[in-house]
Amino acid sequence: MAICGRSEETVKNAVSQLTNKSKSKVLGKVADVRRNTEVADLFTLIDHEMGGLDVLVNNAGVGVFKSTADLSVDDWQKTIETNLSGVFYC
């Protein structure tokens, strides 16, 4: 099993919890799915350490719950980069 997240703390915490509940190896890496190079590095690590990927569960996503008129360009870009580009990169 391999997981990623945007912060070292959350990845370490998730790896620790999953390791305690799983009988298989748990690999964790800090990676932001909005960054194609970080995703590429993650999959390189998975290939090297685990022999490849069998199943992908991509649950990264953000939602900004404002009216369109109240959205900032930053809100829009973060949503598109995470919810669309992140899926494509993975």
C-alpha cells in the first residue's frame, strides 16, 4: 500500500495508523497531486519499492463553496489543479 499527502506530518501519521492495522508494507511520500513532477516521483518510488501499481484510489479533491461571483482566481486555480489536473497526473 502506498499513500501520499501534502504535508510530512499527515503522511507520517497516516503511515503509522495504517501500519498498525495492516499486515502489508505501507509506503508514504509527501506529494501534491497538483504538481506533475511530484506525482511522477511518487509513481517512480512505487515502481521501485513495490514493483508497480495495481489499484489507484485517487481521493484528493477540494471544494470552494461560494457563489461564482465570490470566487477568487486562486480559489478557481486550486480547484481545477487539484480536481482535474491531479486526476490526470495520477
